[in-house]
Amino acid sequence: MKRILIGVSLILFLISCFESGEETQKKEENKQTLYLTTLYLVRQSGNCIKTNTSLTSNNQFCSRRPLGVCTVDQLIVTQSEVNVILNEVKTIQTKTVDCQESIFQSGVLLSKTTTTAEIDTLKSQYTFRVVESCELEGFQVANGTRFANFSEIQWLESVRGKIAKAAKTISVNVFLPQAYRDRANSCLNLEFKDWEKDLAQGNNENKILVEITHP
């Protein structure tokens, strides 16, 4: 009987330790989740002012880029990014042949890695600071015009965004052969969603701005 009681007590003790450890782990996981969520929200906050110190006037540019990307890194292209760009281009070329002219016009095929010397120049030429909002810093958009939000900026600066903008430009250029314009329209209709076409057009018409200069 004594051995049984000791055995039961030992089992209960082990269970208690296990439960305590599990609760501790759960609390730690919750704490970590809260920390990561807070960090994410902080990194997504604010707007970004980029200053070109080599210019004497109109040298400040404001955008909805948040704290997490308000650095010189937004101007730098890595080899990994070039590889991704070329892979995305290849995918679109294979899937939608009519996008060929739009791809060339977009300039994505000219993407290249930023050299060490170029990075040093960019770092010496530009400074970055985070502000609560562009508007509070005196950056105001005209009626009928708005800032692109950060998600829109990411898309507009992506391979798809650049190709869609090029296709929109080609499709309305009356000085180009009709065949070019037809293929550009076909590219837009086959490859892009309505919201993508609308965003590309809005940016081309300067109604949706990635950034604006200080007045």
C-alpha cells in the first residue's frame, strides 16, 4: 500500500510538473506572439521622408513607406532580387506571349545588382527619416489625387506593376502601330486583374502617387 501511495504521489508530482511546464511554455509563446505583433505594427507605422542632399531645391520626397523600409535599402537591388525579377518575367513571357512588348517597355529586363560603389554613393546622397504622416509635414496632394498606400507601392514597383504600367502606356499611344496597342490590351486583359489595371492607370495618370516632392 505504501509503495502504491508513493507511486501515485510520484505520478501526480510529475503531472503537476508537466502541467506547470506547459503553462509556462504557453505564457512564453503568448508573450513572444505579443512582442512580434507589436514589432510588426511598429515597423508598419509612420511615413517616410527621403532627402536628396545633392539637390538645392525640391529635395524632399514623402511616401507611405513605413518605418520598417524607410532606409537606403529601398534604393538598393540585390542579386537575389534580380534573380526573382528575371524568374517572374520568364513566367509572364511563357504564360502571356502578348506581353512581350510591354515587358521590354517596362525596363524590368535592365534590372541589375547595385554595386558596392553605388551603395556608398546612395548612402552619402540620401537621408531618411520617419514621420507620423506626410500631410503633417506639409506634403499635400491635389484634389483627385492621392498617395499610394504601402501595399500599392509594393505592387507598382514589382515586375507585374511595371509591366502593367507599360502595357497601359502602349495601349493608349496613338503613334504606335495598332498591332502593338492590340497586343498591349491583350496582355492587360489576359494577365492582369481589374484592380491591377486600375492601379496601373491611376499611377500612369498621376492620380495615385508613390511619393511627392515638398512644395
